[in-house]
Amino acid sequence: MNLKLRRIFGVLLSSAIVFMASSAQAQDAMALVQQVKKKIEQVNDYQATGKLRTDVAFLKVPIATVNVFFKKPNKFRISKEKGISILPKGGVSVNMQNVLAEKDFVALDAGTGSVKGKAVRMVKLVPTSTTSDLVLTTLYIDEGTKLIMKAETTTKESGTYEVEMSYGKWAQFALPDKTIFSFNTKDYKLPKGVTLEFDDGEKPDANRLKDKKGYVEITYLNYSINKGVPDSYFGAKAK
């Protein structure tokens, strides 16, 4: 074999090795996501109570007691007796069951990282459906427990937001003790008819929310898991 042919063969061999390695990583990433999904799918429905704390620049939003409802495949609702809800439309994905409800996606290995000092595996999910509102989701997964520690999601309508979870009593069901949802307020569209109360008492101006970071924290007090949740709970008048 002459030098030119050896070089061509070497390039082809290297390309084949890279392709096989990439293919193996993609399959490994998908396998991990399926293991995570299997753990999450133990839960058919749940009702929970918790404390919701909102931290958005200029806004006065008191800590509220909330009821949280979920039902497969993707019904999710947070309700409270008083106050406003400032979660963007895409904020429904504060719930990990909804993050993985997307059926048609490609899982790509994104290496390793850390969440609060804990080593995690990073996997990017890219929807293959052109009708999906999701553009890209990056999951930070604890490989040992098969739990999602953090998820960063980019959507077409609500920009990019992040959800970070802490687990404890309900870890076996992949349900968090605490969820912290963060988003850019510039991407948030205020619901019609909502009047905001600002810390300095001035007249509300939506422009004051531009380029600010918002946080919504839910600390769960209890869960009722797989006991059945009526569809009526997800209607406009559900409590």
C-alpha cells in the first residue's frame, strides 16, 4: 500500500472510530434517559401541598400555600387561594414528568458536570417534532439514583428557564422535596388583567421587569401518590 492510500485509509478508519464512538455515546445517553423515565413513570398521578416563594425584582409576592396536581400524561396545575401566579407559560415544565412527556426526541451525550458539588451526567434532548414548543432541554442526571438534579429548557414562546430539584423523602418516586424554577422576566408575558404591586408603591410598569431574573421556589410538605386525581381538578375552577 503506497503512502497516499495509507493516508486515505487512516482518515477513513479515524472517521469510522469517531462515528462508532459517537453512536455508542448516543445510545448510552438514550438508555440513561429511558432509565430515568422509567423511574418517573411509576407515578400515574399525585396531589401535593407546599409553600411557594416568589422572588422577582420589584414585585411584592407573599409566601403562599399551594396545591399541586399531576396526572399522566401531561396534566399539571398549581393553585393557590390568593395572589398571582407568575410562572411563564412554559413553567409547566417545573414538573419533571412533563419534561419527559415528549415522545419524539434525540438524546445526545453532553459529558459530565456538577450540581451543588455532586457529579452528574449531562444529556441534551432535541425534539424531532416541528410542532413542539421545546427547542432544547439539557438534563443533569445523577447516574446512581437515576434522578434529574437540574434541567435547562429553551422554548419557542417562553425563552430559557431552569429547574433545580432537591430530593429526600419521595426520591424513590422521583418526586422532589424542593423545586427552584428560575427564568428571565424579559421573556415573561403578563396575563391579561393582572395588576402587579411593586415594592416602592409606584404604578406598575411591565418594562421594569425587563432583563431581570425571577425565581419561584416550591417546598413540598406532602404528596398523595397514585390515589387518583379527577380531570376536573385541572379545569379553570379547580381548587
